[in-house]
Amino acid sequence: MCLAVPARIVDLDDDRAVVDAMGNRWNCRTTLTPDVKLGDIVLIHAGFAITTIDEEEAQKTWELIAEFDEFQKEQEKGSPID
């Protein structure tokens, strides 16, 4: 399964960017989104920013990721989920 993750551009130099998603940072390329600017939120897939999205959509996705993380932690503990 492929997944694009929303991340905020925190450093930008030509078509190279550093992005942040929920405190995790990594490098990506903005070759496919040449009009992005510092602070924009982009969807990252396979190391490339593929499109921009708004704050509200990004927040929804980050919340779902956090819920999944909590679910996974509960499963690892063997505790029942409400």
C-alpha cells in the first residue's frame, strides 16, 4: 500500500526541502510542486512533494495517524479497546 503523508516545509532551497510531520523531519524534493514556499503543507510520497493541501486537511490526517499509533500501542499491550 502506498501512502502520502502531509508535512510542512520548514526549509527550502531550490527544489530541495526539509519537511516536518508531527515532529518527524526528512528531506524531500519539490520538483513536482515548483510553486511551493516555506510554511506550505504538502503531501509527501516517495520522497517528493506531490501537491499542496490546506491546514485543515493536514490536521485531519495527522489526527488519524495519532489514533492509529494509539491503537497499535494498545494492541501491543494486549489491552482491550473500548
